[in-house]
Amino acid sequence: MSAMRQQGVKYNFMATALAIEQLAKVSKLNLEIQEIELKNAIGMICAEDIYSPTDLPPFDRSAVDGYAVCSETITSASPNNPIPLKLLSYSPTLSSCSYAVPVATGQRIPEGADAVVMLEDVDREGNIIYVLKPVPKYGNVSRKGEDIRKGELLIARGTIIKPPHIAVLSAIGMTRVKVYRKINIGLISTGSEVVDPSYGLKAYEQGLVLDSTSILLLSVLSMHRFVNVNWYGFVKDVKQEIKAVVEKALNENDVLVLTGGTGPGETDKTFEAIVEMNRDVKIIARGLAVRPGRPTSILVANGKPVFLLSGFPVAAYIALHEIVLKALCMLLKIRGELFIEIPVKLSKRIYGAVGYDTYVRAKLFKCNNELCVEPILLHGSGVLKSLLEANALITIPRNVEGYEKGEVIWIKLL
Amino acid sequence: MSAMRQQGVKYNFMATALAIEQLAKVSKLNLEIQEIELKNAIGMICAEDIYSPTDLPPFDRSAVDGYAVCSETITSASPNNPIPLKLLSYSPTLSSCSYAVPVATGQRIPEGADAVVMLEDVDREGNIIYVLKPVPKYGNVSRKGEDIRKGELLIARGTIIKPPHIAVLSAIGMTRVKVYRKINIGLISTGSEVVDPSYGLKAYEQGLVLDSTSILLLSVLSMHRFVNVNWYGFVKDVKQEIKAVVEKALNENDVLVLTGGTGPGETDKTFEAIVEMNRDVKIIARGLAVRPGRPTSILVANGKPVFLLSGFPVAAYIALHEIVLKALCMLLKIRGELFIEIPVKLSKRIYGAVGYDTYVRAKLFKCNNELCVEPILLHGSGVLKSLLEANALITIPRNVEGYEKGEVIWIKLL
């Protein structure tokens, strides 16, 4: 942990992992559980362990369209030695091995039968079928419990529900599922210079900046269906205004994310404004040991996590992934990862900043039969184009100097 | 291409790529263009090439909070040799190199200045700042056009809009964007044995099957925001009923996806029912050279693609990814891939079916510092659990026998 005094601001550039751990100790997210229709549950967080109430298949059933038979009766069947069987209509029991009954795919195998001959391996003449090919015992049969066993855990609490979960739960007759209600995230943009894009390009001439940061965060968060974002618009660098909107947003949300106003500049008032509020405010981190995004700060106000991110789109985008979403996954006890990490070969040497987790936007490309990654080495954390090109994020941990060209490193897919 | 006659059904197991190509020749998707709010555009298909109307930054601007100076005036600055500059209030011009003006991050650099000293590299006493550290020419300055150049292509027609696109378009003052309207996909489940999961587990005892296939397809499609799914429920294996619902769905959608009823069984009536309709129907493929999912068929009815998928959840799930979504990407001229492909090491030898593109569900896991993939080798294409475990799909192309253990293969992330 390094410390730096800048214009009266004392930063403690805390390690992210430590900050998230401390955040988890003093804040909590108690999201109520609600039962919703299964078809609306995609992307939501499952709030219960669900065990199968049944074997699936619940009985031996046919895997094809054909005829249920006794396998031992047809062991010698061939086109030169067709075995005749009397065809009955379907019934739950095959009373004799000289009979066969038609079964459709998925249909229960009658008791007494133990295999299914496929339609195309049979010649049919009226009520007689001639079997042209043997089928082993349980051939073309899906055995009871072969897919899912009664009592088996199908989905654990904390799992983000995906289409296959929906399919499995449907197959066991569930039409509703318990999930945590969406987490409400209040998003506030601070900065007197930031204006809505509808203001137009003249903004830049006037020393103003068209917002791209908050709409970027809004867009990323909106892709996670367990999140509901409430957007509070643009707030000037005036403490009283910041306090008022934070007060309102704290009442209406589980978590706050603010952009801008965390730097050492004279106009950066977000952190102080919140600390001064007539609220139970705990400081978790004033500055994090990350680059970009060192001024990123974390507070807890009335038990609710408050993330103060950079006003720069790239720094805020990275902090949203590496800090906010990581912390939410921990606080919500989400199982598994929101993003996929894969090993790839590095096309260029890169360095980290000593003492800081360094995040480098990067671009994947095919190289021979491998996947390689090229770091996008641009200075400013305001460089938007780098995000258009980037489909991966490289992390150089604090205790690592950097990576060599040709080294295989694990990167996160964005 | 192999052919097989089964119960009067003549399958032509056509190669998927060929089928999609032929489909593209005789069908078309003319989706109207609509202009929507940028913040609602995530996941939609951009319908225009968008070029930047401006440089970004539109002028040299400060990358930090600090003081704009002439870099040549402070080349010898150090704590032992602080260079004093007179501090003026901000103005668009720095009239002399013995002056400095405060600039906030993002603010325009006054004409005459060419660098910015950071706040912490300065001691300030009233109207005088003492610069303690030199800054090179353009140090802490974001140059005009460094991010985006005027006239540069920012997003091409056919791109699926992602958060970074939204951010960039906002930064150039766009608040609305032209996209193709959502494609309407009509989803129809056929099969007299398939019932709604609300029917409960007693269904299985009665020879019925609780639906998992259509809700699975519905869930997957609902994750693609350029798609709108209209769900027509469960239709019995009765030609007249199939025709009626297909007629209605054809009128209301751009594309149809039907599940079930494509096999060679007596109850499989979907294909015939549609061919017999009083519509302009072209047969693209009756059966595809894929496993699982050989009976998968493709028709064009009144110019609209109609995909007939297996009733089995796994076969239908794979066909949705490998056939339907692939075809839609081609027909809609979508740029890039909907799914990510990566190279991984195979943990077990696997074989394909000669003459067929074979799809194998698989599970990624970490092995040493690599990512390995284990094929889930289960027989039935109805085995749902395999989907819960699978996070990848291996394709063994028709002309490849299989892959060896330890071989690096490209797989698709699901």
C-alpha cells in the first residue's frame, strides 16, 4: 500500500482484493427472494438449491421410432434371416417375445421388452414385421435415470440461470423458480463539464464534454439481467447537489456507482461530499492500487456499497468489470464467473506499474493455429477507440513486473 | 451427400454450408430500418456505416488536472531549481511563456501552451506556481484527433452494437442510431406427446413428455436482442393443425422454427404438412449431414426460411446454434461472430461420423497453465444433463475422422 498526498487528498492505494474483502465485512446486500416464471428467469440468480424430484427418464423409454422387442429373440436377424414377429398395438406389457409393439421416440418400453428395432431395420407386411438386424439388450433404449437421477442437485443457489437450466427444470415439471430480485444500482454522473450528448459537438468548443462514461456503464450493466440500473443524470461539482442526489439514490437502491469527482483536483468533490453527509459512512478505500483508475474509491453508506469511479470512460469501464462487478459477485455469492478467462500467447512485451494491478486493453487475433493477444498500448484512459478494438483485458498483478513477448497469459474476454 | 429411404421419407443429408448457401439464394430477410435511441440499441444490428463528424479530442486538451505551460520554459525544473510562473486565470490564449493557467482534465489547452504540469509537481504560493519537474512537449496533453479522426469509420453496417459503440457514438453527439428492426421468429412445437411443464410429472406415466425443447430454444433466442420470438405453443401431429398454425405464423414472422415431426416415424408430419400447404414452398434440405440432428430440414415458404429441428432438446439446441443462427447471420449480413472460438487441448480421443459434421458437447477445464476440453460422450441427444455441464461445442467436420488426445482443436464457447 502506497500513500500520496495531493492537494490535501490523502490516497491509500489499496489492493482491490483487500478492499473488496473489507467491503464484504461491513456491507451487505439482502435481496429478497421472489418466485418468478421460469421463462423470465434467464440471467437471474437462483435463490434455492434445486434437486430432481424424479429420475429422468422416469422409466426405460425408446430413443427412436421403431418396435419394442425382446433382444434375445432377434440375435440372429439379418436380411437373409429375417425374424418374423407379430405386431400388436401398443400396450404397457409385451406378453410374449414373439410379439413386437410400435413405440415412438420417448415412449415407455413395455414391460417384457428390452430393446427397440428401428423402423428402417424392419420389413413390414400387415401385422407381421420382419426384423433384419439384431439389437443388443437396451439397444435404442434410454434407461431410467440415465439423464438425471432422483435427488440429484440440478442447480445450486447463487447460479446465474442459463438456457440449459431452464430446459432441465421444465423437464422435471417446474414452471416457476425462486430467484433473488434484481439488484438496484443507482448510477450518478458527476462533473460540471459533462453534458448530455444531445447537447451536440459545440460542447467541446465550450470546454464541456459529451457524456460517454455513464451511458457506457449503463450499457454494460444492462447486459446483466440480475441488475436493474437507475440513472440519476448529470450532477454538477457542487457538494450540496451531490449530497442531494446521493441521498435520494441511497434510498432507492442497493448499490451506488458514481463517476467523476474522485481525483485530486479542486473540482473533485464527490468523495468529500459523501463523507460529509449525515449518514453512517465508512471509508473502505480512498484510491485503489490499480491502473488505470487510481482515484477509484469505495465507501459504505448506511450499509450500502458506494463505488466512486473515474469520469474517464476507459478507466470507469475497467473498474466496473474489475471492481464493481467482482465485488457484487462476492456480495451476492454468485457461483462461477461472469466473464471467461482463457490462456493466449502475448504478441508484445508489456510492463505493469510497480505496486499496482495494471489492466491493459487487448485484441485477440489468430496466429497460426493459436490465439494471440496484442496489447493496445495507448496512453489516455479516455481513449474510446481502444474499447472498440479491445475484446480482451490483460491483468498484470501488482507483484508482477510484466510479461514477455511469446509468454502465455490468461486474459479475460470482454 | 448420402441418401436414405425410410418409410417413404427420402432424406438428402445435405452439407450445412451448402444448405445455408442455397437458402440465401431463394429467401431474403428485408428488415426495415428504424431509428432508435442509442441507449436502447445494445445488441441490435447497426443499419448504417457511421463515420466520425469530428476529431476527438476536437482540440489539444489536458489529460490531467494541472497547469498549462510552455514546455521549453521548464526543461530545467527540479525541486532544487523550481521554475516560477505567474498564474493567470484560464483564457484561450497563453500570451507569454512566463505565465501558466489552470486546466482541468479534458479542458482545452490555451493557444501558446504545449504541455500540462500536474498539480502535485508544483508548489503554489498565491499567484505564483513553482514547477518542480519538467514536462516534455505535449506531456499530459491529449492531442487533437488522437482518439478518433474526423471521417474515420466508427461502426459498420451489420455490426451488433455493443457498449463501446454506444460510448463512442455518444462522444460524437449521437443520441439516436439506425438499426434493423428485430427479426420476428415464430417458434412452433410439434408432437402430440409434448405437453406444457405445468402438466406435471404424471405426464411421463401417461406416455407424454414435458416440454424442454421449445423453452430452451426460446431462452437461447431471447439472449439475442436483435431477435423477437413469437411462441405458438404445442401443436399435435395432425397435418391440418400444423398447417393452420404455420399459416398464421408465416403471416406474422420473418422466419419460422419448428421442433419435432421431422423424423421418419408415422407420426412425423411436419415436413409433409408444410410442403402440402397452398403456399410457395421450396425444399432446401430434407435432412442435413449433421449429427446429432440428421432429420433437420430447411424449407422456404413464401420467401421465408423455415427450419424444422429435432424435438430432442440437445439436437435442437445444437441445430439452433450451428444452423439457424449461422443462417440468420448470413442472411442478415451480420459482421463478426455471435460466439467465440478458441483453441484448446483435447483430453480424450474423439471420432466423428463419416460424412457428417459431428457436434460434441464438451466441458472446459484448467490443466496446468492451459485450457483443456473434455468431450461429454453420451449417447442420447435427449440427455439434458450434458447441456448443464457443457460450456463448449466441438465440431468434427465431415471430412475429418476425429481428433487425437492432446491435439489442439478450435471449439465454440457456448
